[in-house]
Amino acid sequence: MSTMFYVVCIVAVVFAADTYQKYLKMKHQKQANDPELEKSLAKIELLEERIRVLERIVTENKHDLGHEIENLK
């Protein structure tokens, strides 16, 4: 193989590594500095808590209603 082939391979590896490093840096910065993402995550957490409360109310009421019907028999 010629020397030129090795030079081209080394340059390709360096460019690929640099591109990958920039990609990882951008990905990290986007996750850390996105206030809209933080707002969305907070809203999702609030909605999940509300759903948990509603599920608890629904399941407790069904159990209590079934218990009251049994007591009437």
C-alpha cells in the first residue's frame, strides 16, 4: 500500500473523531441549557402526580362502593 493511502486514512480518522467529539459536546450543551425542556419535565411530573391522585380516588371509591353494596345484602 502506498504512503498516500495511509495519509488519507489518518486524515479521515482525525476528521471522524473531531466530528464525533463536537456532536457529544453539542448534545451535552443542549441537555443542560434547555429551559423549555425543564418546564416540560416539571409539567409532566405535575400531571403524573394528578393522575396518581385520580387513580387512588377511583380505586378507593370502587372498593368502598362494593363494600357498601355487600353490607346492604
